Amino acid sequence: MDDTLKSEESVLPESHIFVLPGDIIGTVEEFILGNNTFKHGGNVYSTTTGEVNINKKNHVISVIPKVGIPPMIDNGDVVIGRVSDLKNSIALVEIALIEGKGEREIVNNQQAAIHISNVKDKYVKDIYYEFSQFDIIKAKVIDIKLMRLSTSGSNLGVIKAYCRKWHVNLTKPSGNENKRDKLFCPVCGNYESRKLSSEYSGPAA
């Protein structure tokens, strides 16, 4: 196959879009799912850390994993991951990368847990008010043997979240102290609570 045909069939977007696990990269109406993707609620999500790749000829979207020597996780490391499930007083998290260690993806994504007592400094009644499935979170490793994480700290917590009903990116209200821990859905108008990081990347409302 010549280079011209290759470039027409499989291309990276000009911006070389870098994504994390759980990021929306398209819709099922636009694309056929390729490697390292999954669908939910009509959207296509990335399952890994890497760059978006689009096959224009076949309308296939995939994610090319970021490669490199896999780093080791230690106590005190700050990690980025995706909430995979919530069970009673525990949030299960699939760790994607370690901050400050080249931010290279971890091979064979490891699963960790955030206990309700490690969500934030003050008392938490219900972990379902702090996290939701598919949230992208930033957390600190506090027990490497048990793979326990903590989001206690202003810079730790949810950095990207999606509406539980419509699966669209939630926005952060501005100039409203009463809703500083709330996120707003631009589609249904509902507010959802989260343990937010000061680095939350959703657009401001």
C-alpha cells in the first residue's frame, strides 16, 4: 500500500488529541468502534491513555496507546484514573497514569480503591454524592499494598465528569458559592455533586 492511500485511510487529527480513559472521543452515529474504545449512551469513549486515530475510509475511530517503559507505583504518587464502579463505601478506580513520572501509561491498568473515609477531610455520608461511574479523578496513593487512594486535598478529586443521564461533560457553575461543589448539565439542567479537584477541566457555565 502506498503512502498516499495510508494517509487517506488512517490519520491522526491535526491537533494530535491526547485522551485519558473515559474521555468522549465521538459518537456511535459518526464512527465504528476501533481498538481501545467502548460505547455508552450513544457516545464513544477511550479505554486507554493515548492519541485519537481516525480511519476516514472506514469511519473507524480508535486510540493509539502512549508507549514507554511502564513506571512503578509508589506510596505518595499522584495518579490519574477512571471510576469504574461504586460499591457501598468504596469507589473502584482504574489507574491510567502516574503524574510526574513521564505521565506514561501503566501497562495492565491497575485497579485501586477510594474508601469513603479517604474522600475528603470532612465527614462523607454517601460516596455516591462524591463520585460517579466514568468520572476521571486525580488521587494520591496512600497504601501501595492494598492499592488504596485518597482524594483529600484541594487539588485532588474529580477532574472531569459526565451527566449520569445524558453522559455529556458537566460544567462548573461560576460565581455561585452555594453551588461550588456542584456541576451543571447543559442538556437536562440538573445539578450533580462531586468531590471536585481545583483542577476540574469541565467548561465553566
